[in-house]
Amino acid sequence: MTTPALLPLSGRRLPPLNLGASAFPHHRATLRLSEKFILLLILSAFITLCFGAFFFLPDSSKHKRFDLGLEDVLIPHVDTSKGGKNLGGFLIHGEEEERLRNKIRADHEKALEEAKEKLKKSRDEIQAEIQTEKNKVVQELKKKDSKPLPPVPLPNLVGINSGEPADPDIREKRNKVKEMMKHAWDNYRQYGWGHNELKPIARKGHSTNIFGNSQMGATIVDALDTLYIMGLHDEFREGQEWIDKNLDFSVNSEVSVFEVNIRFIGGLLAAYYLSGQEVFKIKAVQLAGKLLPAFNTPTGIPWAMVNLKSGVGRNWGWASAGSSILAEFGTLHMEFVHLSYLTGDPVYYNKVMHIRKLLQKMDRPNGLYPNYLNPRTGRWGQHHTSVGGLGDSFYEYLLKAWLMSDKMDTEARKMYDDAIEAIEKHLIRKSNGGLTFIGEWKNGHLERKMGHLTCFAGGMFALGADGSRDDKAGHYLQLGAEIAHTCHESYDRTTLKLGPEAFKFDGGVEAVAVRQNEKYYILRPEVIETYWYMWRFTHDPKYRQWGWEATQAIDKYCRVSGGFSGVKDVYSSSPTYDDVQQSFFLAETLKYLYLLFSNDDLLPLDNWVFNTEAHPLPVLHLLNYKKYCLLIFPFEKNAYIQQEKKS
Ligand code: DMJ
């Protein structure tokens, strides 16, 4: 029999299957062999399918059934296929046939062995392998997804490695603060690494719902820039490595948009500007992309929370009438301007400018901004106004937007001036004992209570003094000093010399907490923040003195062998701990203390603006990068034109 050359598997060249075998006797064998070949093909497909099922169905009961199937069903088929001179329509030599048969047998046996090997592994090992494979795929997809970021002219990054004080006493105090930072970091490193925060007494990780249910290393990200300016470079590198390898935002986790913005995006951007390490910029941009779905509301006012994976947003259950919170949606501007600047993508800038434009159009009761705004209806919720919790950083960011633009964003400055005029008129009072305080406005009534959070305002007034309306710089600096004094009193009137969460000016009580649940101190920074700003603007040594008192009190009453903890009652001589080392203790409290005992050339305020989590961001003098920036920040056009007219 002549053996034709091997033919390609083309339908036209194969004999039609419905032809009678007797009519073409030599085709009878061909058909039988074709059937076998098809059978083999089906078997191969079945094995492939089973392997697929093995890898993608983690249920072990399925693995076992599959094992039986392979041995019982497949092997006999492979072993008994003997004889025949034609495979799949190809006529082949006996030797060739044998070689192919052996190869198929070997392949199947190898596959079977591999399957058996797999099944010897424990469920955990198999799951780990599946996870590794999945991660590889995710990484590949990410690589494809992430567009390279454009080269950007870098702003003036001065005063990153300066600040060493000449005075040995001040140097010693600064070193003490650095040692406290090391204690906080080392313990977190040892007991809470990768978790959001540390429980310094239980010596394990800690988290709260603001970070969702994932371990996102909040303390690492929040602490980076403090480590950097303190010269703790090994620790900084450890943090960088963790972020590079582990910080992943594709997690099914519902986080606070505000907290993630101020701690993570702010922290990553500051770390990028200080160190120049690209990884921080890339992570910040990746994370920002995950926050954007929060803005998908009927008004563009973002939800308080967003699920990083699904992009579904919602508001806090406790907020008035389903509202978003002023201090949350109003504390995005600084970071989002920098994101647009670094990516060349106006999307971030447009989101925050949209919020601003919407607020500008709204009526304000007594010129005050209520804390609650419904993102569906665009209407205010309860008419509560506060310069403390729920309102605070909105005002701060109006001022800082202006400063960060090198004073070109005059619209923000005007909004700030209008707001603080109304605040001064309706919320700021002097107590009988002569202490200036900022109360809370609730439906037309002033509550004579001030929060620890509100104490940041002393620093804000001082920072905004220069450039204030009607040349009231002296007035605002004085107001800052009065708030600093009141807040110092709130510390000084306690047993531990640490400030309570809230204090009253009512019924003979002055700067003292009345309710038990307002007597705690959770390592907050606001009072020390105000001391630092006041120090920078006045160089009055009392601010360093007050800062040192606070340093000693924290070291004495909050330090435990496993880190630093908040205390539940600052009026008790034997306080109990809350067992939480807040990430803002490393980001803010210790940073402000360190800056207080440093020279002013460390992060000078003409070049850096601190976000509300104390992450320094450089001033963006957009006029220097006109061509680049006009495309991204179209709203700034007017400011450019005015500026050019002036010069
Ligand atoms: C910080 O996360 C920020 O300062 C925020 O603006 C409000 N307060 C905490 C620390 O107290």
C-alpha cells in the first residue's frame, strides 16, 4: 500500500464520513483509526478539562472524585489502544505509529503523576499555590493597566534635611522626641507590623472601621515622613519595602474616604516628595483611583465610605439624614490638587472644584457652614456648625488651598475669610475667667463646649493671619495665642497634664471635662500642633515650654513597654489605658513635637503646607509651570491673568 505524504487536517482532503466502507475497502481501516484518534482527542480534552477543574475548584471532595476517574477510566483506554495503521486520517508507518502512541502514553502518565503529586499536598498548600497563581495574574493585569506617569517639573523641595538646633538643651529635647518615635515604631514593627495600628499592651495589631477590614499598614504609611525628617532612614526603608511589596488596594474593604485620603494619600505623597521614591507616587495614584467612585452621587458630593473593590459608596449610619460630613468631603483639596499635578489628569482637581462650586452656591445659615450635607438632594442636614469634629479641617483646607497655590487661589482665601468671620461672630466667646473658647453651634444655640480637636484652630488662625482681610493679621495672631492658652489650660487643669477630649465653659466650670466619656486622651496632636505654629510665628519660648510639658506627660503616662497608649481619664492619678497606639501619634503628635524643637529651616512654611494629618506637601507655584498646569487646572486661568497683569 502506498503511503501518501502526511496530509494537513483539512476537511476537504479527508474522505467523507458517510461513504460506505465496502465501496472503498481501504478506507474502512481509515475510518476505524479516525474514530480512535477522535477518541484519543476526546480523552486528551477530558484530561485537560479535569486539570482545569483541579486548579480552579478548590473543593477537595472534587479532587478525590477526579483522582478515581483518572485511574479507573483513562488508563485502560490508553493501554488497550493497539493495532491499526492509520491515525486521524493519516496513514503512518508502524514505527511512527508506535512512537506517537508512546508519546501519548508518556504524556498521559506524566499528567497523571502530576495530578497525584498535587493530591498528596494539603488543602492549605494547594490553596497557597492557587493564591500564588492568582496573584501572578493580578500583577500581570496591573502592569498592563497602569499607565506610566508623565514627567513633572518638581516644586521647590527645600528644608528636608535641616533643623538641627544649636542649643544643647533644645537638641536634647528633640532627641527625646526622636527616641519616643523609635519606641513607637519599633513596637509596632515587632507586634503590629502590617496591621493598621498597634495594641501596645496586648502587643498585637489593631484596626477600626475607618480602615475597612483589611490590613493596610496605616501606621507605616502615616509614619513615613516623620521617620524621614528624623533621619530614621533604616526604619523608613523598612516601611518603603513593606509598601512596595504588600500595600494592595484591590481589596474588598469599605474604607473612610476622608481618612484614607488624609493618612494614606497624604502620607504617600509626602513620602514621595521627601524621598523622591517613585513607588509612593504610584501607590498614591492607584489608591486615588479607588476613591473616585465615591464621587458618583447625584450631586458629586462624595460618600463618606467606599468599597475599594466594588466602588459602592454609602454614608455613616449616624450622620443626620443620610448626609455626608463637611470635614470629610471638604478635606480632599490639597491631596487632589497634587494628584492632578503629578498625573497630568484633571479628574481629581475637577472633583474637588466641583464640591467648592456647589458649596459657594448654597445658602449658609448666619454665614455658617452646617456639618451635614445630603449628597442625594444637595441640601443641608441638621444645622450644626463646629470648628472641631465634623467641621474642622474644611476650614483648614480653605486656608491651605490658598497657601499651597502660593496664594494664587484667592477664591479659597475669600471663602476662608468669610467663614472665620461668621465663626468669630457666632461661635467664639470669652469665659467668665477670661479664656477664649470656640463653642459649637446647634440649631441657633451655642453650646459652650470645646473639643480637643478644636484646639488646632489656634494654629490655623496664626497661619492665616498674614494675608487676612482688612489687615487684621495682628488680630488673628492674637486669637491664635488665646486659643493656644485656653487649650494649654485644658491640659494644665488635669492630674496627668494631658488634655481631655472635650471641656466646658459653663456653670463655674472652665476648660474642664465634665462627663466621664469626655475625659480621655488618645494621643491626639491638635494642642501641640497649635503650640508649633505659634512658636514658628512668634518664637515665644512658652510654646516650647508647653510642648515639653506635654512630651513629658505623654512619656510618663502613655508610655508602656509595648509602645504608647491612650488613657481613659486624665483626671485620675491611676489612669487606665485604652490600649491603642493611634497612627496619628506617629504622623502628627511626634512630628509636631520634633518640629517644635527644630530650627525653622526644617520644612519652612513658605515652601511646605501640612495636610490635616501633618503630611507636608510642597507649595505649587503653578505660574512656574504655566504650560503644563493650565491644561490641568483650567480654573486657575483667572489667577494667572491677574498675576501676569500685576507683574
Ligand atoms: C487626625 O487624623 C487629623 O488631624 C484629623 O484632621 C482629625 N483628627 C485626627 C487626630 O486627632
